Amino acid sequence: MTDLLTAVRAGQHRDVPALVLRLDRPGRRAALAELKELRKEARGWEWQRQDKIRKALQVAGAGCHTGAAGCATWIGGRDLRSWSRSPYPLILVALGDRDPAWLGDLAHRLAAKSLNSEAEYTFISELVRMAGCPIPTTDSLVEGWAERISTARWHGRSGRRMPLVDLLRSDPHVAVLAPRLFEMRELPSQVGWYDTPDSTDHWPAALRVLAEEGVLSRPQLAERCVTRLVRGGKTGDQRFFLTVLQQLSITEDEERDRLRDWMAMAADGISVVASHAQDVLARLDARGELSTGDLAEVSGSVLFRREKKLVRGQLILLGKVLSRDASTAGELLPVVAEAFGNEDVALQERALKLIARHLPADDAPLREELAFAAAQLGPLHREAVTALFGAVGEEASADGRPYEELLPPVPVLSRLDPAPGSVAELVEEVAAQLRSRSWQGSTPGALAAASGISAFERTLDGLVRVARTDRAELTEALREALAGVWFVEHGIERQPEPAYMTTDYALALVVGSLLGRVPYQDVVEGKNRWTGTGTCAHAALNGVLLARAWEAAGDVATDRVPFLLATPTWHTGSLDAAELVGRLRIYQRLGVAPGPADFSQALLRVRRTGASVAAEAAESLSTPEGDRLAAWIRADEPVAPVLRHGLTSDRPSAGNWWQRSASGVRQVLLATKERLVIQQEFPRSFHWLGRPHVPNTRECYHWGTDRCPHWAATLPEDGEALAAWLMPDLLRTADEGPRGGAWILPPLMETGGEAGVAVHLALAYGLGARHPEDRISAVDALLVLAAQGRLDTALLGRELGILVDHDLVKVNRLADAARTAADTGAYRTVLGVLARALPTLLAYEKAPRGLGDLLAVAAECAERCGTEGIEPIAGLAATAGRKGSSQTVRQAARLVKTFTG
């Protein structure tokens, strides 16, 4: 046993298996106890020292366990895993004297864990071979198998890529594991990959070949494909299962037997799956295997879909059936009328013509039902509806009620709860925030902030308060509650990177100072070292948070202040002026000087509007801080005045703030003027905020879509400045940026101050964002701004026209956002915005893609809310008068009708 422990401490992992095999059962148990103690001891070592013994410790512990359950837990321990080559071959040697049944039990226990690498699959498959038992079929095992196959394709002995079907054909477990692919929640990433669209060397083709050869069951594969397509899932997975199904070329009998499945796919599947199901249903109808009732049922669902191609195809199928059998009109024509609710005018017209062609002359109830459905058609179809149904449709559409705009309720300011006052409550809050992050094995600076600003601010203030009154009890409780958390055991890096600063990291820095994991000298150096100059808004705003964190870390170490001044009053980060005066009065009574960063943040947060009484009370304190607060309130100036860009067309005028990217595309951004009082009276960590800034299109090296709630809470009363500084992020969101970049828009709408050109330009970029989820964030922000009565529809429409004119926002994306907003009931709001944006788009010689859809949204809004108060749209009549029947011309004519009546 001594030799084994000596080898482990020396990191001699290759010697371990032989030493383990020399031990008898009692010897292994005794050695295991020593190894467990060594493992606990190693957790406090530096990572280099840990890494030296990790492999030897894993092999020795696995070999000394006498129970399969304990052995599996030891092998799967995260602290024993290494980035370098795995020691699994050595573990197999160390387990060489075990009973086959024991090895099989171990294999199945390991497969049940989240171990999904190629090395782990190889290890488990070897255990299975040694045990002579069936291979486990867990999801993690299948993922490891898929990775092993993928790796083998590119690392064959010949050095050339091996055909996938050959690898699968020679794999001993393919008949068991391949069918499991169809049962997993998500497919392994390697399975859905192929190098070129027309490649045949991919998984679907290989599975088809194996089915043809009898290695896999073709009926079973087909059944599982259909089941997964009906169930739904990720788009990539659905495309994979559809490709496999198409490769299998199912028979007519299989198509007939799965009728209900095709109907479900056509109704709810992704577009490509629904299109395939629609083709199958058309074939079934041609063979007389689709009943009228089933056709009516599935058509009712398909006609509600937004994909024009699917709706058009379903109307064509319905038309064929109606032409073939007139007796189906009573059952199918009401279904056709479902297309009247589609946003596309051409599809509405196709449905109307289909009804006109097949409507029986002697069926009064059916005619009345269809006339009622036709009432939802707009003025463009009024003449055709009247000719077909008389005045019934018109009467049915008139309810005599005035239009009422539907907007969400105005967000209500929510007051923060008091800071935790007891040790138990505070420790619970700290643990909830810090344990929610994956601190094990990583530095806090790499983490993204996810906790809300309210929880952070309350907890930060609570630490300062309770550290002053119950320090001993608090530190002991925190050490117990945070045992195993990285910074508690290993400390925090001395120089945190402000560019990646988060509220989680700030909290950890303060807790680390309280627990002695951050030496006080480091805190002093941190407060003096960081100037927060920054090169971008992200670093500047994060620098303010870092300055506050260093200062609070010093406060909890010295018990200098009773509480923090900058703790917000409301969830937005804003601070009531009278409340701040009251806090300063307590500081004055206690003879405490406010922290520079804390007081500066309090000034940036204080609500200046209507605070004249608070200004007088602050001045009456006769302290430097009281005088500064009074002057700040009375000035009531933005932190950074925003300069307008001045653009009106594709030709920039003098003084415009615009730049060209490397590709020559203009970037519409906003500059801000300097604010000398910030540079003269605030700490250096705040000076960036008061300097003049010309917009910079260069992407920050650290920029991402991480949500940083403290940005809006740093300037909760200056939304214009914040919008101007973060505008480059939103510009990229509208172009090539990643998902999630528009997260800032909803909280931006809750900031105080003017909602001017910066807020509206930011909103315009969001409405034209690249990704749908970002456009939804922008729509939410638009509706909130409108509900507050702060939305300038003409200004937003103008900014949208400028962005489209500069090729920064695509019209089809804008149309999607406008449709989403209109569908909430905000028709007048959307129409007001589009009426100002459309003249720019209608002036183009060649209509931009999506203009017809945008006109359709405007037309529907006008039909719903009327055009009272809306100026005639320049260029609309000329567009409506063009030759042809394009979507743009038809929708322009529809919109013209709403103005002319």
C-alpha cells in the first residue's frame, strides 16, 4: 500500500495498475481510505500540483474500489478529470482481475452518467467486451459513440477520410445504437453534419444502405422517423429525420397507414416537414385515400399557417377536390374561408375566387356563413364581396364601435425591499447569487451577469450593514454556506478585468474581502489603481461597477460606513432625491464621509425631475456632498448631451455623424458632448462618462450578448446617453451580430429623462434586427414607450427610413416586426410609424424586398383604426397605379382605398 501511495503522490500513473493488482481486498480498502484523504488534501493545492497527481489518483482509486457503484462515482469525479490524454486504458488494466458481472455493472453505471466523450465511450465499450454483456444505450453513451465514429472518419490508418457507411457497417454496436438516435431528446451534433448539400456520404444515406443490407430494420427506421417528425423538436434534428425518411422511400401502403401522422405534420411541423406532409396528402387524395372530412380537418390547420407556399398549396388541393366533386362544397368551402384571415392579399383573393367558383346557388345557410367570414376582408375586396354576397358581408363587418388602441399597461415602479438585516437572510441571498454561477474551476471574471440589479444592490448594501454589526457571525456563516465555491477556497485574482466585470464578480470581490480571501492591501491598491478610462461604453460602465466593488470591499473590511448611499429606491436603479438627502443626514450625524464612488453613483441615479424641495433640503445640510447634490438636481442636465446625426437621405449633410465600415456601408450612429462637471468633481473611474465621444463602429474585443443589468442601472435617469453609447451594439444586431443583442431595449424604455433621437434610433435598429427574438424585444420596447406616451411615431418612422436608405435595416425584417406589433392591437401606433417611413421606401425605382409585406401591415392597420390624423403618404398613389399585379402594387392599392374611402 505504501508503494501505491508513494507512486500516486509522485504522479507515476503508469506504475499504478501493477501496484493495485498486488493488493488483496483488505489492502485495497485500506489504500482507498488513504486515497480519499489525499483527494481532499489535493483540492486545496495549486492547479499545477493537482494536475500532476490527477491521473494516478483516478487510476488508483478506481482499482481500489471493491464496489461498482463507488468505482463509477470515483471515475466520474470532475476534479479527477484531466484535459490531457485520459488514463482509461490504465484503469482497464487495474480492473483486469474483476468478475465479468462486476465489470458489466460498472459499464452500465458509467453510461448512466453524463460522460459523452469518445474516450469514455471507448472505455465503456471495452468494459462491455471484457464482461460479455450488452452495451448500454443511454443518451450519453450514444453521443460518445457518434463522436467516436466522427473521429474515426478523419483518422483512418490510410490518412484519408473513410466512408461513413463502411465505418458503421464494421461497428459491432451499430444495430443497437443507431436506432437509439431516433429516441434521443436531441441528436449528437456530429450526426447532422455534412460537408456539401449534395453529399451522399452522410448519416441518412449510410442508414439507408444499412437498412437495405439488413443490418438495420427498415420498417423500424421509417416508423421512428415519422414518430420524431410528429413529435417536433429542433429544426436541425427535424431536417435530419426528414432526410432519413426520404432516403428510405416509403411505400404507398406506409403512406396510407400513417394518414393521421401526415395530417399532424402538415398542421404543426416546421415548414420543410409540413411541405413534405402536404405532398404526401396530395398523393393520398389522388389515389382516393383521403376522405373529405380528413381534408377539411387538416386544411383548417394549414390555412392558419403563415407560410404562403403552404397556404397556397392547400388552396390548390382544395380546389382540385371541389372541381372533382361538387358535393363537397358544403364541407370544404367554410374551410377555404379560413384563408380570409391570412395577411397576404393574394391568398385572400385566391380563396375568394375559389368560393365564388364553387358556391352552390341554392344553399342559403352556406352562403350566409361564408358572407359572415368574408366580413373580415378589407376595402380592397369590398366590391367583389358585395357582388358575391350582396350587402350581407358589409353589414356583418360594421359594429358601430369606435376604434380603441390596445397597449400594454405602463410599467409600474417597484420599490426595492430593505436590505437583508439578519445574518441568516443575508447569507441566503449571497449564496443564492454566487452558487447560481459555475465558479468551480474558473475565475469569476469569465462569468456573465444574470442576476437582477435589485437582488445585487440589496445584497451589497446588506453586506456593508451586517459586516458592521455582526461581523464574526456573518463571516462564519458565509464560510459554511459557500464551502466548495471557487473564490472561497482559492481567492480572487488581484487584477480583475473591467471589460468583463459583472454584478456576480463584484459581489464575490466584496465577500472575498470580508472573508480575508482578498488581502486589504490588494483592496487599497485596487481602489487606487483603477482609473476606468476605458475605450468603449462597456468598459466604462463596468469600470464604474468595479470602482464601487473595490470601495465596498474596503468598507466591509474597515466598518467605515453604516450603509451605502447609491442603493436604488426603485427596480430601475433610480434613487429618490429626498431619500438620498436622508441618508446624507445620517452620515453627517455619524461623522462619516461618503465613499467617492458610492456618492458619485448615487448622483447618477437620483431622480432630478420635481426634486426642488429635496434640493433645498440637501443645501441645508451645509456639507460638500449636500451642496453637490443640490447643484446636480437644479442643473437637471443629461449626463452626456446627445448630438443629432442630421441625416435625411443617402447623402450626408455637413456635421453628420456617420462612418463607413470596411465594406463601404454607412453606419448611422450618434455622438455625445462633454460634461465638465463629471470630469472635474467625480472620481477618475467616472471620467469617461463626461468626455465627448464620436461614435466608433469598431467592435469591442470583449463585446457579446451577455445581459448586464447594471448598465441601465448606472444611468437610470439618462436613457438618451446610454442609448447613444450602446448604439454600435444595436447596429451589429441589425447586421451580422449574434442573437440577443437587443436585450437592452426594454430596460432602456424604463429609464428616465428625454426619449429623443437616441432612444428612437436604438428602437429602429432593434425593429430591423437580424434575429426574430431581437425583433420581439424591440416590439416590447416599442409598445412600452407608446404606453408611456413617450413614443414619437414620426421620429421613429423617419429613423427607420434613414436606416433602410443606408442599407442598415432590411425591409422584410421591419415588416415582420411591424406585423408582430400590429397583432397586439397597436394598429394606430404602427400606422403612425409606417406612414412616416413609407415615403422613403416608395421613392425607390426598384421596390426593396419586403415592401409589399410592409404595405400589407400598413393597410391592415388603416382598415382597423382608420386614417384620421394621418397625412397622405407620398408616392403611395403612384405605386398603386403601376402596371402589374405584384404584392407591392396590390397592397399599395389596398392602402390607397383606406384613405379615399
